[in-house]
Amino acid sequence: MATGRHRSSGGRQRGKRTNRGAAPSRGKRWSQHVTQTSNALDLEPNVFKLRSPRAVAASLKRSALRSRRRKAPAYQSAISMLNFYINRAGRGLNASQKRVLERAKSELRKAFGREPQARTARSRR
């Protein structure tokens, strides 16, 4: 006959999540670790703190052309590193510096001769 009591969970605590089997944490600055050790580019120091979009683009272009650690073409490596930094900085990036870095994308396109071609109207069928 049932006594009305619920069975215990065998000593297991509910609500507490464990991180068994997961890789050990690298800490808060994992993106800094990636930037320094990845095979993307060898960057010049403080490149993302420059105040001019043209200077950021020129530095990234120099790094991309000079780097022996990159696997992709120079333009792709440079734009990828710029996007990586913008995405990982997130809310910690102030608005003025984010504008500089976003404008650096178009300067980087110009520096590599990758200007988007003028859009033409599609012909309707």
C-alpha cells in the first residue's frame, strides 16, 4: 500500500547544472587568445584602437599581405579578422569606435580593389 510519500531522487540535487565532459574554460578573454594564436593573421599592435577607418584598413591590409599564418586569401583574412573583432567586442565597443570599424570595411574593400559594382535594374520577364 502506498504511504503518500514521494520517492527521493537518490541523492541527486535538482536544479544544479554540472559541466561534465565540457572543455575547460579559457577565461573571459578567449577572443584575445584566438586573435593572438589563430592562423588568421599576425596583427599590428592596437590596430582596432586606431581612430581612422583608412588607417585600420591599411594596417589590416599590410598584416594580411605580410602574414605567413593565413590560410585564406589576403582580403578574406583581413575582412574576417575585422568582423571577428566587431562581433566579439559586442557591447564593450563604444559607438564612435564601432563606426570607425564599420567604415574600415568599405576602406578595406577600396584598398583591395573590391568595390561593389553598381547595381543594375533587373530586366523583367
